[in-house]
Amino acid sequence: MLLFTFIMLVFLCLFIGLFLMLGALLFKVLYVCCIGLPVAICLSVFGVLFCITLIGIPIGKLLFGAAGFVLAPFR
């Protein structure tokens, strides 16, 4: 009986871990599609616009870095 309880507890822990992992994956996909990609595109466009001028190149580089961070903040 004790062995059966232990095995059921292990399976329950594995199931909960799988459920949480799939939930985190779903959250990451939704974040990239709904928030990350549009904001990264806007930051990249502004980065290109700032890089047109000589004075705006450092700001453009910062905007490109911010776009990369917005796209993958979970690493």
C-alpha cells in the first residue's frame, strides 16, 4: 500500500510539473505574439530612423538592443 501511494505521488508530481511547463510555454508564446513582436518591430523602426542621422546612431543602437530584450526577456 505504501509503495502504491509513493508511485501515485510521483505520477502526480510529474503531471503537475508537465502542466506548469506547458503553461509557461503557452505564456511565452502569447507574450511574443501579442506584446513582444509588435513592440520589437516599433523599436526597430525607430532604431532605423535614429540611425539615419549621425547624432542618433547611439540612440538607434540602444533601441535595437531594447528590441532584442523585448523579444526574448525570459532567457
